[in-house]
Amino acid sequence: MIRVDLSEAQITHLKTLTSGSVSTVESVLDQHGRDESAHPPVRPSAVVTVQTTDDVSKVLKYCNGEGIPVTAFGAGTSLEGHVLPIAGGISLDMTEMNKILDIRPDDLLVRVEPGVHRMALNEKLSTHGLFFSVDPGADATLGGMAATGAAGTTTVRYGSMRENVLALTCVLADGTVITVGRETRKLSAGFDLTRLIVGSEGTLAVITELTLRVFGIPEKMAAAVVGFPTLKAGVEAATAVVKMGISVARCEFLDATCIKYVNSFANLNLKETPTLFFEFHGSPQGVEEDAQSVKEIIAEFGGSDFEWTTDETARRKLWRARHDAYWASISANPGKRGVSTDMAVPLSKLAEAVTVCEKIISSHDYLYTILGHVADGNFHCLILTDPNHPEELEEILEVSRSMVREIIAMGGTCTGEHGIGLGKIEALVEETGDGAVEVMRRIKKVLDPQLILNPGKIFIS
Amino acid sequence: MIRVDLSEAQITHLKTLTSGSVSTVESVLDQHGRDESAHPPVRPSAVVTVQTTDDVSKVLKYCNGEGIPVTAFGAGTSLEGHVLPIAGGISLDMTEMNKILDIRPDDLLVRVEPGVHRMALNEKLSTHGLFFSVDPGADATLGGMAATGAAGTTTVRYGSMRENVLALTCVLADGTVITVGRETRKLSAGFDLTRLIVGSEGTLAVITELTLRVFGIPEKMAAAVVGFPTLKAGVEAATAVVKMGISVARCEFLDATCIKYVNSFANLNLKETPTLFFEFHGSPQGVEEDAQSVKEIIAEFGGSDFEWTTDETARRKLWRARHDAYWASISANPGKRGVSTDMAVPLSKLAEAVTVCEKIISSHDYLYTILGHVADGNFHCLILTDPNHPEELEEILEVSRSMVREIIAMGGTCTGEHGIGLGKIEALVEETGDGAVEVMRRIKKVLDPQLILNPGKIFIS
């Protein structure tokens, strides 16, 4: 991919178009040239910070005319290289657009700017008895979460960004501002452009405002932890719970190694065995009934030591530990970096899929953990690599590609929640076929004919 | 719009392309030239029945070359003129593609052909302890339901077609067959083409196979009926229930007139007052707790005579009556036809919206009922017209447009579930703006450059 570097004149002109700053300071370029993926960093030519939709419109219109690539940047927590400006050009920093515009408890919705972080939103919402449900591990921005179609541990109950973004204001490549979706819970008015833009990874438009669905904090929340003799038994127990239609709010699997790391990092003392974490939301009796039903089912799969708590501090500590699993793994192995795979399969294939993947990884010498949102059939292998040995990374990526091929062959997907980004462009074609990718490419081209928006992601244009 | 009529040679050639029949028999043309909307019938030039994806591909490829409009036809139950071939050409009859291909209880999904009717699917599913949740009143085909993004009384709990279609096989205008989506519950692989095609009203592709999410039949189901002194009180009670986060599976509003018609049609003896129908799904105690919570809330809004049943026959009878509300209204007024409006607003605006609409309708002399999926902020006004006085229809459509303008002004949508079709093309522009409609138009043009797929629907190309 040809790299575009900006001229002094272009940088000077960009400064007249935004209320925010334009920077070419090296540390700023560095900060905008990396994310949490294993892909090597790439600096943008400049970082343009925007403060309003109008700023974004003016900057995009100019970049479109000049053929300058534009890659939007939020928290930089992508695991698939989404924010890496591999064609140079500008990194469009959205973090100063961080206002919560409106909280509407009576409509169970909020309006926010794209730079608002999910934890900050939830802190504000909690004072209204509300919460925003989508929880990837990282404290991502809501704009980034919408752009990548993020999901998390509560998706099994409350859905991903695809279900929770009601409406968007966004700017097309030529600077046109459009609004899509509506503040209503149901909508059947024309093509579903909201869902087209959610998950398009910044390649179709830059999101400048979001209307999100929120939920009332449930009357009762309870968590449970249960250990299993084998990885397969734990996964099979989780799928059995889903099949019985029991309403779980969370159902997460962690393998024995992951539990070991988490114990050490979060100061817990869970038994170091394949483990399921559950959460139940509802009325006090409903929650208790659900937990009881789960307890009965998992016993059939050798689940033991079913520990149950409605204590809020213990519950929070447990889920904080689950969200910190990545950092716990790094902390237990100082100096390493993690490569996180992300695959999903139909429920009935989950135990087989996890077993196949473990066989593939364990035939190599890397440290790894397996964990995932098993009630959704979605799981991750976190493989640890030494950044001082870059040849490892290439081998690990080949291991990941082997797993993806097996998963696609059994009807699964190469990504349940992290997206295609840079590393799964070929896997997407393998999974969905040339025809569907060509449709994506044609839609991209008609909305962004100069191909300035996040070039090189999802497919080769 | 210029009408295309087929030559004898074209009809003869089409017969070589499909395994099904090609008909120009007048009664067949008539049957494919009308739906359940108030739009006047329009005959296609020919009806082409297809039996396989390959048939559809060959027929579309030929029509694309010849510039012949193609309008897919399923059950003909559209309320917005979707199946009317207003540009002539062929009606593509999908009803012989009616096989249930695969029922996978372990994956909670099914694969079906587009001509399968929802009730037939549910009959088959019930023997596996499963059900498909989306229930528009009519016994529509699943292909038609996906194409129009259908919803129904259970959408509040289980979602609409947008949430329940996992994957599609479809044929583009030039005959290219693509598959979109995946059999997994989570998917983040490229643009969400599944949701782009769902709700595109047959203007982007013809659906030839669907993978749908299904649910286990809940352990316990219970229904409740409660009357209110005023329409406003009933609507406010419903929104209060949603705001409290109580898990209702259904929550439907019927005004006093509608109850009168339903009583007579379904042989019920409900009190003729504004009424809410509820349904609860879950564990036995959970259902009881939910019902109790609802009972307490509605009492604050003057709700009385809370009648509750877990008897399966009574429950089914109640919901059959709700689904037959349209026919009950016609039956009570022989010779009339109904024009159904379809609007949705943010929850907090619902009582105001319904009140405003009632004020507008009641200033005219038409019989009407108001009913709706109020927990979703979605409601319908069914206005009765005498087909022998066609001037009434024009006036009723103007009444409908007045209501839509008010609803859009208060942040609502011109359609929560029926779609744009023929009658709301201007309302769509008013609601979402020229910019977003232009994006839809560009996507249409790049996927269907000859504009053969269901021309004249959603927007003017």
C-alpha cells in the first residue's frame, strides 16, 4: 500500500479546518500509530484532533479532495489493527468529542459523542439507576465500539453494539453529514444504514454522535463460579444451560491456566481447573430459580463447588478479574505480549471447536490460555509471545490461521467480536465467499470513491 | 413510472429458465397484483414461479439483461404495497420454495426456504420444543418477513426479523448468488450485509434461503388482561412497566372499540374499555413474580380487573383474538376495508403520540380502532373505509400523512414495522433526511444498476 505523507501546506491548511489541534510531534504520532493488537505500529503523517461534527465534515471534505487517508482514533484498544494508519495520512483523533449529550431515563436511551468511554458513561448512568450493557474488556470509546461492532460478556443477554445502537450522526468521505436510525425501539424505515455503519470499521463513515439503548439496573444480580474436570465438560455444560433456555446475563469460560493467572493478579483463590463464571439478573426469586436450574444442569457435566454470591463487592471483583484476564496473563509472564484469537461457532460445535484449537496450539511451545463467551459460542485463545523474538509472531499468526481454517470448515466465523481489521482479510473471503466481499467492496467504492476512509481494512479495495 | 409488458418471446424464454411455471392467466395475474394494503391492485405482466436458487439466478440474469422489473411474491400479506408490480414486469412467485431444510435444536437455529409460512414452521418446531418468535398478525412467508423486516407482539422480548435472521442466501439483480451472515450467534466479519438485505423490501436482492434463530418453548407462559379508564392511562401503564425493567414477553394495547370487535369476533366477553394484554415467559416462580409486579404498577394507573391465566387454551384464544383484530374490525363492519397506519415513538412520547393521533382521526367521520405493541412504542390506527367510495381512501391517506408528520416532529418514525413500500416515500425523506436517502439510492444503484428489483418502493431511484 502506497503511503501518503502530508506536505507542510496541507498541514497548515488542516489547522484552519478544525477547532482542535493538528500535531506532528513524534510522541503523538507514536501514540496514534499503535493499538493492543500484535500488528506492528505505523505512524500517521499527522494527528488531527476534532471537536465538532462540523470539524469532521470540513477535514473529510478536504482530505477527500487531496486523497489523504483518514483513520479515526479513539482509545486505541483495537485487537485487530483497526486504528493503524497503514496508508499514512491523518489519524483523526475523536477523544475531545467526549460529551454525554443527553440521558433520557424515560426513553431508556442516551445520546453521546464518540469519544466518551464506556466506563465513564456507566458511572454517570448509575446515578439514574441505568447501565449501558456492552462491555468489551477494555475501556473503549463508544465511537470505536460502534465502528467495530463490539460485544462483551453480557451480549448473551443484552446484545452487542449491533442491537444497542439506535441512531448515528456520521460524516461520509466527501464531508456530507447524515443521520441514520431513530430514537425509537422499532424502526422499519428504509435500508438499515445504522447496522451497515456499525461494524464497518471506519471504512464507510466517521461517527460523530450516537444514540444508545440503555437498561435499568436489575433489581437483583448474582454471580456463581463452578469448576469442571475438563475443558470439554465445562464447555458442554455451558451449551446445555443455553439450550435449556435459562436466562443467564453472563456465562464465561476460563481454562485452568487462565484461572491461575487471574488468582494471582486479582488476589482470588479459585480452584485451578476449567471454570465457568455465571451471572443472573432479575427479580430476587427469579434469580435464585435460575441459579438453581443452572446448578442442577452443570452437576450432570461434573461441575462441582458451585459457589454463589449476591454480595455486590464479591460480584464486582469476580467480573473485574474476568475483564483483566489479558493483563493477568501478561503480568504472570513479564515482558510477553498477547495475541488474542477470536472465533465463534454454532453452539453444538463449541466443545469440538475448543478441543481442536487446543490441540493445534498445544503442538507448539507457546504459553496460552483459552477463555470466552461460551453461551454465545464465541471464544478466544490468548497466545503469549516475546516481542524480542519477532519470528515468534509470524509463527503464532500462522497457528491462528490454522485454527481459523478449521473453524470456518465447521461452519464458524473467523471473528465473533474483534472484527477483520488487518489480519483476517483472507479469512473473510474464505468464510463468506468472493461474491459477498465484492458487494462490500462495491458499497465501499460508491460511498468513498477516493478510498480515503481507513484504507486496507476488511478487504483490499 | 413506465410499465414494462413482456413480449411472447420473452415469456417463452422465461419458461426455459425456471423449473416452475410461467403464467399469464388472468386470475393468477390478479392474485399476484394485490396485497392487504389499501393501494390499488396492479397486475404483473407474467407470474414466474421458481423452485430453486438456480431458477432465481437464471431468471434474474435474464430480466437484468432485458430490463424486466422483478417483484418477489410470497403470501401477499404486505400492508404497504410491497408486492404490487407497479412497473409491470414479472411477479416472482416464491411459494413453491417452501421446504424446511434443517431443524437444529442443539444450535437453536433452522434453515428454511423463503416460501415457508411462519405458522407451518412453528407447527413443525413445536415437536422439538422450539418456536420461532416473530409473529406479525398474518401468516406471512419467512422470505417476505425477512424482506420487510417484520416484527410482532413478541418483539419486545425476542426481537424482530433484524435480530432473528442469522444468515441468508440471496440472488443479486445480475443473477449472482451470495451468502451473507453465518450460523453463529455472534458475527463481526465485515459489513453486516444480512441486516442490509433484511428490510430492504426486495429492492436489493431476492432471498432464497434463510437461517433463523429459534428459542426453546419457555417452561411457563402466562397471560393477563387488564382494563383502564382511559386510553392515556393504559398507554402510560405500559410504559411504566417497561421502565421498571420487568421482563414482559408481550404487551399489547387495544382501545375500547377494538375490544368490542374482538369480543364479538372471538366470542370473548372482555370489558369494553381500553385494555392491555400481557404475556410472561420464564420459570414458574419468575412468571408469577413478574405478573405480580405488573399488577402493582398498573394499579397506580387505574388498571382494574387484572385477570391472569396460565391455562394454555385460554392463553392461545386471547392471542388469536389479538392477531385477528384486523379481521374482527372488518367482520363487525361488513363491506369495509381497513387502512392500517404504523408509527413508533420513543417511550416517553407514547401517550402524547396516541392522544394526538386520536384527536386527528376523531375529527373525521371514519370508524377506527387504535392498538399496538406499546412496550415498543409502536402503535397502529386501523381506519375503516368503504371501497365503493374511493374518495374516502384519498382522505384517509391524507389523515395518515397528517399523523405521520406529527409523529416525525416528536422524534418518532413513520414506520415501526410495516415498512415504506409505496405510501411513505415522502415521509422517509422527511424523517431521515435527503442525505441518508441518497446513500440508500446509491447502494441500490451499485447493486442493481438496471433498477429491476421491486422498482418504485422505498424511494424514487
